[in-house]
Amino acid sequence: MTAGHEIETRLREVAATLLCDKKVDLFLGYEKTSLPLRTTPLFLTSADEVERLAWNPFCAANLAVYLPRFFRAPADAREAKTQPPAPTVGMVVKGCDARTVTALIQERQVPRDKLVLVGVACPGMVDIRKAERVLGEQEALGAGEDGQGNIRVVVEDGSEVTLRRDLVVADACLECRSPTPALHDALLGSPVEAAETDAARRRTAEFESKPPDVRWARFQEALSKCIRCNACRQACPMCYCKDCLLDQTRPRWIGAGTDLSDVTVYHLVRALHMAGRCTECGACARACPMGIDTRLLVRKMNQEVEDLYGYQPGQAADATPAMSAFAMDDPQEFLTEP
Amino acid sequence: MAQTQTAPPTTGPATWQPKVVAFLCNWCSYAGADLAGVSRIQYPPNVRIIRVPCSGRINPLFLLRALQNGADAVLVSGCHPGDCHYISGNLAARRKFALLKDLLLYVGLEPERVQFTWVSASEGGRFAAIIDKVVEQARRLGPNRKLVKPL
């Protein structure tokens, strides 16, 4: 039995107990789909169905994206009267998901006392695109995990291919600094240490080492693929605004088409909105149908916030987010002096 | 009467003049610009001033929009730290501006296209000197082509 199976069994037990004891009204987890290398979000309301819960190397989705809608404040007095009481939600959290939940608690989007977090120490989740690239022409028919944590894939002709986990996990996982959830009510699996603590910095430094014109050209080349589907916004658990500036038409702040200038402004604005808030779960990169490195700018912004203001998003539920705070002696070397 | 005089060319590299959009806070910098005016301090006429209630009112998107719409440089000026009419608007703004400047530098845009400063209501001379500097830098950079949206 692999570590993954053990966790899956424990997870089902914990979820069943929570649902039976009415500790939670709803339990969020993952379920197998008919497609290999993937899972789909599962919303459980009854303990009878806990067998559907899955835990495998394909549970990449950040389920925290579903949380704010359960706890949204009523728009007016009438809605306040008719709105059903907020449920208590149980949820599987990986390291990144726990950071996101922490950030959502910090921003008063979800109440801590309405959440029961079942933490799972995460060894990194598979990036489907990477796995498919390694598999090449071979179509995956089934997939699982072997004893070493590598990925076993059954391909068309019935043979098995083993993919080394570190070669197929998502970039966000390779850069993850806290794979073991810090915020949790129960923890399954043995704690996992971060593989490398400065992987994100290295990526930023690599991009920064290029001359400005090359950086601009690279940036523009990547964005020229963007079709402005807004999937990165939709997938992001920290993009919870009820009225997004992208949906406003009076004024239409950023042109909705694929004009490169509009695309550029969109991505710059997204990076600024996520600065010091992005918990680096990689949901945007997973959602992008064009395979754009959506984390390029946000990664840099988070590092800048850390360097300037000593703040990392999603670390402490009672901390004030850096961009909601200020100090008299904040650095201001960037100012123009006559 | 037939027009005999030809109008001077308004476009072309020989006559190109940088366009600078300046967002000035109502309480300090706008008054500083006013003081520069009533004191008859000369500064380049390339600047278009937009008055805002506070530097904290400025969304970085405004600056990007200005660049997109053809500004060659953007200047934001507010009250000096500690002097904000709304106590801390400029302090909150300072964090946003620091990140915006870093971000533009990171993606390879000229950081001189976006400038930030503090000008108080009594600093007419400083305002003129800042405008001098920003216009001069924009002139050296040449027309903004990277972010401008073609019509």
C-alpha cells in the first residue's frame, strides 16, 4: 500500500466522521474522473458517499476557490433575511491551499470557525501538460502512484510507464516553500520538507539577468498567445471580487480584445492586484489554455513585497496584508528628486 | 483669400514633443503647481495636469491607461509623508507605486516613463524643477511605443 492510499483511506474516515457527527455540512475533496491524470472537485454532503473521495498525485486543484461564495455578505436587508445560514465546510488542504485559506481569512472572506481543514502533507501535484509532454504520442489510459511516489501510467498498448515525480510536478510545486499545511485541524501523512527554498528566486533572477529589451520581447511573445479568456482570474481563489474591473463597461478600463497593448495592461494589472496576496498555488497556470507562464510577474511581485515590507502572503491568519498596510519609514528610493 | 502660409508641421521627429501626464493631489502638489504659476516660474509646457483628491486615489491602472493612450511619461505627485490631508493616503500610495515601478522595470519598460514624487503647496520651485527633469528624461527616451495602443 502506498503512502497515497493510506492517506486516502484516512481521509475517507475523517470525512465520514465529520459528516456523521454533523461537524460539517459539506466536505470538499477530490474525486476520480473517467480521464487519467485528472481529478474533479467533489462536494460531499453525506457520509454514505465518502468512498468517492480520492487522494492521488492529480489532486492539483485549489479547492479554496469555492469558499468565498459560501460566506458572501448579503447585498441588502432583504437578501439578509432570505439567505440561508452559512454552512460549516470541511475541506482537504495541501500546503498551498492552506496558505490560500489563511489569506482568505486575513481578508475576511471566510470565517475560521466555519472551516474544518483536513491537511495533507503534499509531495507535489502532477502538471498534466508536463506529463503529456513526457508521454509524447502515447495516450494515458490509467494512472497511479508507485511506492517511491513516482507516477505509473498505463498507456495504450497496455504497458506501464513510470514518470519521475520531480519531472512532472507543477512549477508551483517545485517552488513551494511550505508543502505541509501550516493551518489545519487534522494532518494526514508525514510532513514533507520543501525541496528547495529559493527556486522561485532563481527563476526571477534568470529572467532579470536579461537586458530590458530582451525581457520585453520575451514578455510580449508570451502574451501574444493570450486569448483573454480570463480563466486565470476565474481560477484564482484570491480573485473573489463580486464586481471585477474587467466586467465593467462604463468605463471599460481595459479593452477586452486581444490587442497586445490591452493584453499587456491586463497582465500588469493582474500582477499588481495579486502582489503580496498570491499564495502561489499555480491555479492560474493550470487554467491557462494557452500555456502562458501566468506566474512570471506575480512571482516577482511577491518577492518584491517580501524584500520591501518583510511580508509573505498566507502565513498568519491574524497578520495584516502588506498592501493593506503602510509605515512612515517605508523605502522610497524610487522617488524622483529634482 | 487664398491661404499662402503653410502651417508648421505638427508631427515628425524634428518637432516631436513629449507628452507628460501629471496626476497631482489637490491639497499639496496641485497647490504647488499653482504657486509655480503665480510665481511665474518657467517650466516646460509639455505637462498635462490631472487633479486628484489624493495620491492615494490613484490606481496604478490610471497610469498604465495614460501610457496606453499615448502619454510619453506619467508623473504622480502627492503630499510629503506626514502631510497628507487624509493622514495616510500618500503612505498607502507609496507601496503601490514602489511595486508598479519595479514591475515595469522587470518587464523591460523604461522606468523613467513612470515617476513619483512629493511636492508641497509651498514648493513651487521644486515643482518646476521636477517637471523640467521629467520632461527632459521623456525627451531623451523618445516616443513611448512599447505600451501605446494603436488606434
